Amino acid sequence: MMPESSPPVCNYEGSDYQETFWDRGERAYEDQVEAIALRRLLPPGGKLLLEVGAGAGRNTPRYAGFEQIVLLDYSRTQLQKAQQRLGTDRRYIYVAADVYRLPFVPGLFPAATMIRTLHHMADAPLAIAQIRQALQPGAIFILEYANKRNLKAILRYLLRRQSWSPFTPEPVEFVELNFDFHPRAVSTWLREQDFVIERQLTVSHFRINLLKKLIPLQLLVNMDALAQLTGSWWQLTPQVFVRSRAEGGPQPAEPGSFFRCPACHYSPLQRGETSLDCPGCGRRWGVQDGIYDFRKPMGT
């Protein structure tokens, strides 16, 4: 049954984040080094991939080896922007949903990514647990997180320019619903959900405006690409990418099964004209313009 309340959600509904931060925000360095990390960690391909926190689809083209990709985001307007970028063919499935109440049958996905999303999670372990339930045994999960124990934070702490310690394991909320996490805490959460960590990459070593102005972009990207390889030894950068593999857990989903009711977990749902209907609890989940909306039911 759906709990009465769940952790708060950071909602990008109506936001121009893609345009202001990525398209016009001089973030070419960050975008390119993230692309390198993904290429190094991604499986060569597969049938189905879940992209948690897909936003406007910035990273989705990088998953070209997969036959079908589920773009999941809480914001419907961000998914609309992803549709404009990627199109509406059956290769892409657009789903508006709460990560704490995922609408998928257990054991559905052989691969998943969560990039620039965990840092909005007020309950990061719960989010990871929900994703784990949706994964098959042996599935690959690529997680990026904002690192609390980065060099800038360490220096600021030692110079007494910030009150919180970068060395303690608890998350720090530096802006509402924006969290930095300690690498040890993230590793613990993954292992508690029966993930085996296979590789770690440290990313954005040179995220300093002065360096981005003085050093040519491609040279800076190449330097970061080389430095990423130290990620299994130490994690002192603003971003860390982790590739882990799911062990045990739900068996692969039955062929043809896909969505389940996020409220009562009943499956299969019945297709209506503009909704997916749950025979178990009577809730109706909207389907409009190619976007499945599992945030709030249409009615009972």
C-alpha cells in the first residue's frame, strides 16, 4: 500500500535548468568529462535501461547501445523537453514518477543510471533501495553523486570558512534539497542493497572557473580523463561515478510485464483511453502525449 507520506521531492517542473545551466552556462567541461566517465562505465549495450532523473535527456543519447530506454523524472515539463530533443518513437519511454514509489515490476531492468540526481534525495538509501527492486540479478547500476569530501570543502573546513566537517559520514544539505554525500556512506548504502562495487571514477577535478578560462577546453578535459583513473584509490573531487552490480534480489520480470501500480503494487495494469488503470485498488494513472504519469492518480 502507498504510505501516507514520503520524503520531499525536488521538482524541476517549469524550470529552465537545461537552458540556463547546460546550454548557456559554460558547462562544456563538466558535460564532456561526465561523458567520458559514462563511456568507461557503461555496458556495451543491452535491451533495456532505466535512466533515473533523466531531465531533458542530456545524457540519453549516450546510451545508444541499448534497444530501449526509460526516461524517468518527476517533472513532466522536463520530459516534454526530452521528447523535443529525442522524439517519440518506441525506443524511448517517458515516465513521470516519484523515485521513492517506482511504478515498475521487480526485476525489470538489466541496467540503470542515476546521474546528477542523488544529490536531491532527502532519503538517499530509500531511493537506492527502490532502484534495486527494479533491477535484475547481475544488473549494472551507474551512480553519480556529489562528494562531501572534496578538496575545496576540506580546505574551507581547515581554514574555518565552513562549519560542517567533510570527514563525517552524514550528508550535508547546503541548499534546500541539495545534498553532498560522503563516499563511505554511499558505498555502505550500495552494499546494504546487495550491490557489488566494481569501479569508481573521480570526475571534475578542475572545476574552477579560473582554470576553465586559462586552459583550453580539450586540454582540461584530457587532464580530467587521465585523473579519473585514480577513483578507486581516493575520492577527493566534487563528483564521483560508481559502477556496481546487483547480486541476488528479484528474479527477472516475466516477459511482457512492465508497469505496476505504485500505490498497491498490483500488476498488470489495464490500458484505458487516457490512463493505465489498476484493478487492485482502482487508481487510474494518466497517459498523455506519450508520457506516463504516476505522480498522482487521476481518480478511483
